[in-house]
Amino acid sequence: MLEKQIRIGFCLFACCLLALLCAFLLLRSVDMAVALAVIAVVFTLLFVEPFVGLICFVLFLFTRPQEFIPGLKGLPLMLIVGSAVFASIFVRQGLQARRAPVLLRLPQDYFLLWFFVAIVISHLAHLDVPSALSAVKEFAVVIVLYYLVRNLVISESRLRIFMTVLVLSCVLLAVTGLVQHFTGRPLKEYVDPNRLADVMNHGRVIALGATEDPNILGLTLLVVLPFQLLELRRSRSLLFRASLVVSIIVIVGTIYMTNSRGAMFGMGSLATYLVIRRYGMVRGLALGALIFVAMVVLGPSRMKELSPGEPSASLRISLWEAGLNSFRSHPLFGIGCYAWSKDTGIMIPHSAFIHCAAELGIFGLLPWVLLIYVAMKHTKHVAAHATGGPENHLGLYSDAIFCAFLAYVVTSVFQSVSYYYVLFMLIGLSGSVASVFEKSGGDSFRLFEKRDFLFSVLIAVVGLVFFSGFVRIFGGR
């Protein structure tokens, strides 16, 4: 009892001291006071419960406070917060005399390590040590995010909380983009003026950070759509279902207004997959065809310009050709991670597959394909075999993650999102549902088999052949 009172007294003293320090800074600099308050709250929460730190990390990842709070500008906030949460996991395990988290257990863990090594070697193969260190720093946030999700989202309740946070973050992004679109004000000071002018002239919606690109914004919003549909299917509250319908309309409407053809194709493919599951292959494909026709006829302006000769499509084919040429010139280790623009002097290739092949070679492309393939295998298996009472929704959660993967894979054909943090967050969630499934007494299944490796090699080879053939046919060669 005395020990508890001492802890409470110490916490109150620390809070009072922090409040006095913030008040003092407010007299000097509002920005510094806000920055101190944000960092202090995050560090306090993450040491109380690392999962809360993960939630803060994800919220920061999507809302990007370092973009619009001057006191945080230039600060590697995501790496600091993520690393602190990661360290706090080991601190708490040590204090509670429990075994530390296992970092290399699932196949995804090993393939991510392989992918990380490929990123480093892609520069070391060219004897470019500074670029290798820069790439490590850039990708470190993604690795931290993956391991946080894998080690902290360890129950159905946490899965639901995490998915809810993702949905709310994306709804906030969508609303921010819509307000920007209709008023032209909120992002004016924080977005590159040239990009802002370009997207505003074309009537496209953008947000902050990576989603400053309307194509990336469309992909990000599309990935959380299955989570909204999951809650709509699971919930029995009329009021909650009504709020979900409103949020779905906001997300779908914003995807439409990003005018991203990749995101629209992804959404059409997701809808086709869902109707096939509901009505069978024949009727599902027929309905899917109608969905795509409706998207072309009623979709945003850029959907009506689909043809290899259209300027944007023609440019994309040229970029694919340049990416394949880079791969042929450096087939083993690529030209270097994040080195595309520096090496070629042109736009990114607008295809995650080609981008990964060009920058990392076959040594990096293979673990990238393996990560996605194995993650989708795990979520598909758990979705099909998770059982339990009415409160067991693990199968539904896993199915939603599988659908999110499907939307990502289709959209990534048209976007350079090889290293995008949303992909590795989904891969982390695939590891989470596999672990929860095993702990809940589900039937054991082989996490990785020899044929999985062979299938992944086949996918990589077929992908390279397909893109090469497509470019040869439509690129004028």
C-alpha cells in the first residue's frame, strides 16, 4: 500500500513539474511548449503500457504533427517514438521477470531481415557506404513499426483497437483532404506549393506526409476499407452501424476524389472479390465486370482516359521500361534502395514490383514477394479455420487483413509503394493473427513450406516476364 502511494505521489510530482516547465516555456515559445507536452505525454504513456505507445506512434504516423508543429520540425519524431516504444517492451519484460519478445520466430521475421540486408547490400555492391547508411535510417522506421505491431497486437481486443485507430486516422486524413479540396487552406503552409497547385488544378485530394501524393492517399484509404466493412458486419448497434456507413462514404468519396486510377482499380478488384465470394464465380465475375464498366463510365475523369496512348499511361509504360532496363543492368542487387531518381534522373516507375526489382535486384525482390505471399497465406488460413463462440472474431479480423492485402497488391501494380509503411504494418498484423490463432488453440499449420518458396520464385519470374511483355507490346517495341 505504501509503495503504491509513493508511486502515485511521484507521478503527481512529475506531472506538476512538467506542467510548470510547459507554463514557463509558453511564456517563451508556444512551439517549444507544445513539442515538450507532446513528447512527454507519449513517453509517459508508452512506459505505462507499450501498446498505448504503439497507438500514439500510429497516430503520429498518419497525422504527421512534425509537419505542422514548428517545434517538432526537423526532429526524427517517428524514429524516436518508435524506438522508445520498442525499448520499453524489453524494459517492462525485464522488470516483470518475463521472457523478452522473440524477434525471429515467424517466417515474416526472417524475410524482413533478408529484405533489410538486401537494402544495405544494394548500395554496398556499388561501394556507396553513405547511401547505405541513409537507406538504413530511412527504412528503420518501417522495421520498428513491423516489430511493434508483431509484438504488441497480441489479442483479439488489441486487434480491434488497432484497426479502429487505423480507421479513425484514415477518416481524419480523408476529412483533411476534403476540407483542403473545398477551401484550399488547411495544407497550404505545409505542402510543396508546386505539388499543391498541380493537384488543385486537377481537382485531386491530398493530405500530409506520404499522402501528399494523391495516389498514395487513395491506396492508404483503400487499405482500411475492409476494416470498416468488418465492423459493419460484426456490429449490432444501429447507431454505430450508421456512423460506420458515414465513415465508409467519406473514405470511398475521398478515394474517388483522389482521381487515382490505381486506387480505383484496387477498389474494383476488392469489390469483385467480395461479390465472387458471395455469389459464386460465374455471377461474381459478371457483377465484377459491371463494376469495372461503371467505374470507367461514372468514375473520376482520369478513368475515362484509359488507353496506352494516353499521355499519363504512355509515360507510365516508359517508366516501367526504364525500371526493367535498370534491373537488366544490375540484376543481382539493383541500383540501390531509394536511388531511383538519383540514378536515372526521372520519375519513380509507378509500380512497386518494378521499383523493387530495379533498386534491389532479384536478391531484394524475392524476399519482398515472400513477405506478401506468406502474410496472405497466414491470414487466409486463419480466416478459414478460426472458430469459437460469438465473441471470437479472429477469423473476421484475419479476413479483413487478407482483403486489405488484396487491395494493396492490385493497387501497387500502378504505384511505387515497395517500402511504404502501410504494407509492413499489414505484414505485422498477419504475424499477429497467426500468433493469436496458435495461442487460442487453433489447429496448428505450417507457417512456411518448401512450396511457398517455389511459388514466390515463380511469382517473381512471371511478374518480370509479364511486365517485360507488356512493355514490349504497348511500348512500341
